[in-house]
Amino acid sequence: MNLSKSVKVAIAYKGGTQKSLAESMKVTQATLTSWMKGKTAPNAFQIAQMAVYFDMKVSSFIELGE
């Protein structure tokens, strides 16, 4: 799973920003950046939160990074 690509594609396709995503998830932009750089990883709940933010199924969100 390439979370960075999933987020970038979802932002381009569905709109929004990394900042608004972080705010909606109640995490810092630094945390989101860390996930996107592969330094840390979100848990399953946080991945589900991202999918909800982009109004997608979790599986569809993950597939964006394939």
C-alpha cells in the first residue's frame, strides 16, 4: 500500500488539501507528512477516516495507491 500516492490521488480527484485532511482527522500536519513519507503508519481507524474524508470505501482509497 502506498499511502502517499493514495492521498495525493484522492486530493487531486476529490479535492481538499493535506491541511484540511489533517484537521478533519484531528492530527497535525506533521503526523500526516510522516505517514506520507513512510516514517510512521496510520492505524486502520485512521485509514478509514481518510476514506470517509474523501467519501470513498476504504478498499477504493487503498487501491488509489496501487
